[in-house]
Amino acid sequence: MAMAHAVTALESLPPGRSDELDDGEPLEMEYARLRDELQAMELRIHKSDQRRTALLHLIEDFNAVNTRLANQRKAMLHILADYEQDRRRLVQQTERLDNSRRALLHILQDSHRSNLRLEASRKAMIHIMGDLRDTTNEIQRREQELREKQEQLVQAAKLATLGELTTGVAHELNNPLNNIGLFIGNVIDVIEFGKPDTDRVLRDLNKAMEQVHKASQIISHLRTFGRAAPTSREPVSVNATIVQALSLLQEQLRLRNIEVRLEFGSEDLCVVGNAIQLEQVFLNLLTNARDALAKSSCKLIQITTYLKGETIKIVFKDTGPGIPRGLERRVFDPFFTTKEVGAGTGLGLSITYGIVRDHQGTIWLENARDKGATFVIELPVITVADVRG
């Protein structure tokens, strides 16, 4: 750098002034030599700077490489540690797999023995299934026979009830027949006496036809009740069915001075069922109440229907002596009766219980000694709107 400053000072002098400093040719030559050396030195310095810069880059690259190598060494150490852990786990898994293989061999041996036992069991099961199929067919045949016997028993009970109703029904039919004879006799008299009164003849004939219609209704009701009930289910008005059952016993109850009180709710309640079977239930309860009131001073049968939640409650209450203590749970048993020998079959309440159960309902007895018996029936109800919809 000092050489450079000296050269710069010489170059700044005027040409004439340099001659004054040193005479002759040697000074110029020395100056030229110094300039050549200066240029060579600057060139070497420039090259040295380039080499230094390159060396700095090399050092930086070397440091970066060292850093990467250090990171790779750390990563390799982690990889080696993970490899060692994986190797140990693999050894453990190999041991477990070996144990599992041994266990699997034992399981396969046990499975083979189990398959042999299952084969024997399958053969035995085939024989059992065959026996079970035969037994099922036999049970179904017996159930069908039982249903047929039950239907025959219900039909026999209905015919027995019709036999008991003969006297009352005969009286019921006797009144319309007498009225018919009276009205027709009036018409004949009018015609025989030669005083035709068309209005009176028509009036008497219309009244006679009304009595004929009344008798036909009674006979039709008896025929409907007497035939076997169909298995179909349809909406049935409970109150109307009670009234129909009561109409068959009305004359018998009147002759025995038995009062019947009906307390029906304002709403017409319906159930899904069979009208003939439900009428038989109500007839059985009315007949039992009629017989229970034979020796009572106060003869009253009260029938109440009302809605309770989604069920209709039907209550038959009488003022008879009630059921003797200890027998309340037996009244629904077949062939059980509290009546005298020959006065009852003991099937009425049993059949009633079966019909109510088939209609998804329940029936029970609320007994009060010396205050009469109360039979309560609950059946699933449907509204009239549901029926019409």
C-alpha cells in the first residue's frame, strides 16, 4: 500500500518537475519498473483476495457439510437406537408367535376333537329335530282338536242359554202374535160388516206389519246368536251389544221382578272383536246375576260402562249374596259352580274368561259378602272416529 501511495505521488507531479528531481534516463526506467512491479503486485493481491474469498466459501461449505454430517450422525444414532428397539420387539414378537403357533396347534387338535363331537351331536340333533317335528305336528293336531272342542263347547253353552231363554222368548213372540191377530180381526170385522173404512183398515194393517217386524227381529236375533261365531274381528259397539243381550233376558227379568239399571257414558265406545261372542259374555253375566238374585229381597242389576285411559271398563254388579269366601279365585275354573247340583254346568264363567282373554282383555271378580258380586271387564277401546276413518 505504501508503494501505491508513492507511485500516486510521482504520477501527480508535472513532467517537467520530475526532471528536476532526478536527471537522466535511469529515473524513468526505475519508475517504469516500479509501475510494472506495482501492477504485478496488484495482480497477486487480487488473486490472493479471490483465493481468500474462495477459501472463505470453502470453509463455509465445509462447516455446512460438517453440520449436516453431525445431524446425519445424530439421526443415524437415533436410527440405530430405533433399530435396536425394533430388533428387540421383533425378538419378543417372534417368541410370542412361536408360543401362539404352539397354542394354535393345541387349539387345532382340540378343534378336531370338537368337530368329531359336533358331528356326533349333529347326528343326534337330526334325530331330535325329527322327533321334535313329529311332536310339533302332534301338538298342533291336539291344539286344533282342542280349539274345535272349545268351539263346540261354546256353541253348546250358547244353545243351553237359548234353551233357558225359550220361555221368555215365547212370551216375547206371543205378544206380537196376539196383536197381529187383534189387528187382522179388526180388519175382517170392518170388511164383514160392509162398512169399509180405508183409513182404519190401513192403520190396523200397518200396526199388524209393525208387530210382524218386531217378531222377525226377535227370531233373527235368536238365529244370529245361535249360529257359530265367525273368526273375523270388526268394530263392535259395547253398549249396543249389552242392550241386545239384555233384550233376550228382558222378559225373564221382568217376571222375576229384577230391575236393571244401565249407566252408559256419553261416548259410544267400541272394541275390535266378535259381536256374537261378546253378547255371549254379557248373557252369561246377566244369567248368573239373575240366578243370584232369586232369594234376594232387593233385586237389582247395575251395568256400567266408562272409558279409563285406552280401555273400556264394563261393570256388572248385583245385589245378591255374593260368592262364598275362599271361592273367588275358582269361579273361572271349568265345571266349577256355586249353584245346586243340576242347576248349572260350571262352564259359563270359564267360557266368559276365555272369550275376554281372546279379545285382549281381562275379567275379575270383586266380591262383597252379603252385598253382591261385581264382575269387571277391561277391553282395549277404539273411538268411533277410528271406526269411520
